[in-house]
Amino acid sequence: GKQWLGVLGNHDYGGFLFTHGWDQAIGYTWTTDHPSTGRWLTPALYWAVKVWYPAFSVDYFFIDSNVFDAADPLADAGHNLCSRAHNLREGATCGSQGPVSVEECPTWFRNLWAAQLQWLEVGLKRSKAEWQIVVTHFPPTHGMAEWKRLVAAYGIDAIVTGHVHQQEIHYAGPTNVLWPTVVIISGGGGGITSESSPTASGE
């Protein structure tokens, strides 16, 4: 079968906590034990792979954008990986790989984001593939200033995301402020399938 190339989203960390076994999603890439088929590829928090198709190649860059759900431990308990309200275990930690504590959690995600942006720029500069595609969880409305800068500097061909539970495709037109980069939001994912109740007309 085909390989499944992945990147972590906020629910891989736990949705409103960071101690829900995100490292196991990465570890599964490296196991050869049953039930692994070797098709699941999420080898790190951020990583890249070149894929050759019959007529062209693509450099895919996978980056963790969960910094946008990592706030002060006392803020927004319903949408905060670093929430004190949900990281209830005394001394909540993910060990040496981090985050090592609730207090350190927002800084850990900010440092991860900064390191990835440097890594991404190096990769985009070196890319010789015909296409460069970034895959991440949060749509580029989060961190828009950085995305605008990267798109202008390196001509990213597409950004593929999730998080928002509705499919969106932004190409040419007023809804795409990153044009000519195509922005694709994949849609329903494994959770809710819409942001609101459907109407009788299907809207």
C-alpha cells in the first residue's frame, strides 16, 4: 500500500493537554512490531521527504504548527495544549524531550516553531524539486506574517493543512492572500465534520 505521510495536530497532543502520548504517534513510525505495516510515516515533529512522480518531483516539508494552540497555562482552557485545567497530573511532563512542565509548555512550543522556521528556510533554499509543498496542521491564517514572508521569499507552491473542520481550497481570487501559493484545508479529519449544523439546503 501507499505510505501515509503525517504531521501532528493539536489532538495528537491531547487537544487541551500536551501529555496524551504524542511521542507514540512518532514512535509508531519506527516500530516493526505488529500491527505496524511500515506505511505510517511521522518520523519526527518536523521532517521532509522528496517524492518522485513520473514527470516531476515534490519536496514535502512537514512542520508542527501547534504553537498556535499553546498559550499561558491559565488561558483558554478549552483550546490550550498548555492548560493547567487539563494537565492535571502533578508534575505533568513529557520527559526530557519536552514539554517538561505546564509552565515551560508555551516556551517549548515557541522554541520548536522558531527552530522549524529556520530549518524550513534552509530546506526551501536548497530545494531542487519542481514543487515545494508545506504540510502542517494549522491553516496559514495562524502566523500569517511568517507565511507571507516565506511565500514571497521562496515561492512555496502549496500549503496543505487541517484543523478547521471544513474543506477549503484557496487558489486565485480574493480569499487567497498568499497567492500564487495554493492553500488547501483538508476538511473533516477524524473529529467533527463541520463547524456548524447543516441547513436543509446542505449549506
